[in-house]
Amino acid sequence: QVQLVESGGALVQPGGSLRLSCVVSGATFSFYGLGWYRQAPGKPRELVATITTGHTTNYDDSVKGRFTISRDNAKNTVYLQMNSLKPEDTAVYYCKMSRASYVYWGQGTQVTVSS
């Protein structure tokens, strides 16, 4: 059974940093593209960052220069390093793994940026 388990969400002050982790089990991790998405209350889920099997990255303009996505195939883990956090970054963050028509989602982890 394929499972994605996120961790690292927390309450943090504006300007602070967090690192989210997503550990995958039940799949050959290196075969999949990975991404982080987020959903704020009353808003649709939106792309934050993606990373391909070849480690090519893509970021939404709202996080470019502040967030970094990375993957460690040996640990079956994808990370999202978040720096210079803003209140508008507050959302539930979801990990996604995909290959061809197969798509898997994690359960989400809450990130709240507030003073």
C-alpha cells in the first residue's frame, strides 16, 4: 500500500523558517515526480513547488526565492525548506507523488504563520 506521511508543520512567526518532510512507503520512490501543494481556508489547492525524477525544480512565483524543494531517493523523502515565512503562507501543505496516470496524496500538515 502506498502511503505518504507529512510532518514538520507548526505555528511560526513571520520571517521564521520551517522544513516540511514527506516520507513515502510502498513505492519505488525514484520513479515518481514529487510536489508540494497548499490549501488555505476557502481557497482551492494550489501548486507550491515540484521536483522531477531528474531533480529539476519549479516554483510558484509567490514562494520563489524563499522556498526550496529537494528529494532524497535513498530515504524516500521529499522536503520543503521554507524561509522568510509570511502570514499568507498559512495553509495546509500536501505532498503529492505522481507517475503517468497514478497520483498519490499525503494527509496534509498545517503551517500557520502568525505573530
